[in-house]
Amino acid sequence: MSTENHLHDDCAVQDGRKSHHSDKTKSNLISRLNRIEGQIRGVKGLIEKDTYCDDVLNQISSIQSALNGVGKLLLEHHMKSCVVERIQEGDEEVISELLVTMHKLMK
């Protein structure tokens, strides 16, 4: 598969802005998000059971790390596909868009 075709498979722009991730990437992201969803339900249960605050805070920290991992993975794929493709098409606005997104992720 050529690089050009690979880029279109991972992240194509259709009807506005949409990402099209490979099945492997999508499966990885969904799996991670499902685990995070379970962790959040677990924290809710801990609060309902009046669990010691420090234990709950440690679980929240774990969830934040997991979300950061999802964000990093998605950012990596975005940069390697969508951003590269848009730059190759002459759309340099994508750099400003990416910088705004990165600032939000690093708050």
C-alpha cells in the first residue's frame, strides 16, 4: 500500500471533517475507552460506598492517565495522517488548528 493510499485510509476528509481510522486503531481506542468507562463507574461506586478519599483520588489519577494515553495515541495518528495529508494539499491552517488542540490537551 502506498503512503498516499494509507493516509486516505486512516484519515480522510469527507462532508466536512471526519476521521477514518484503521480498524486496528479504532479497536485500540474503543478498548481503552471502554476500560476508562468502567473505571469511572468504579469511582462512582467508591463514592457511593463512602470509600476513603485518598483511594478515590488515586483512582481518578489513574483515569486521567488513561485518558491522556488515549489522547496521545489519537494525536499521534492525527499528526501522521490528517495533518500530513492537509499539509501536502497546501492547507497550512492545519498547523494553527493542531497547536490550539495541543494547548488544550496540555492544560
